[in-house]
Amino acid sequence: QVQLVESGGGLVQAGGSLRLSCVASGSIFRLNGMGWYRQAPGKQRELVAIITKGGNTNYADSVKGRFTISRDGAANRVYLQMNSLKSEDTAFYSCNAYTFGPLNEYWGQGTQVTVSS
């Protein structure tokens, strides 16, 4: 089992920045990657950014150039630096971790990000 705990959400004005943090504990040696998802009211959950065990990253088109995912392997943390925030970035952000063979997914409790225009 893997436990994920997020922090860093909050209220920010458009154009501002926030950094989300997710710390993993438990059977972290099994993880193949971690990432961030978000869900806005009335919308489906969407992938924001992901970073693999090998360090490869992938971003949603809507956040490319503004958001950066990174990790601190020693501290088992994944960060999401969010710059130039827009009102459409307002959503509930959740940390995700996954394994392959078998496929397992783990979720944190989530954190709210609200961008005021």
C-alpha cells in the first residue's frame, strides 16, 4: 500500500503562483510514477502532469509552459509548481501514484486550488 498526502493548495490571484507538494509513504519502491490530476466543478477529472520513475514528464496541453512537475526522490516527494495561474486552473487537485504489473493506483486526499480573476 502507498499513502499520499498533499499540501500547498489555496487561493491565489490570476497570474500568481502556487506550489503543490505530495509526499508518499509505504511501499514506494514499487511505484512506477506519480502525477497530479484535477477536477473542476461539472467537469471530468483530467491529468495535469506526470513524472515517471525514470524522470520522464508529461503535461496537459493547457498547462505546458506554466506548470512544472518535479520530484525529490530522497524525500519521496513530488511537486507541482504552478505559475501564471488562470481562473480556469481552479479545481480540486489530487496526487496520484501508480505501479505496473499489476496496475495499481493510489490517491491522496486532494487539495483545492482557487484562482481569482
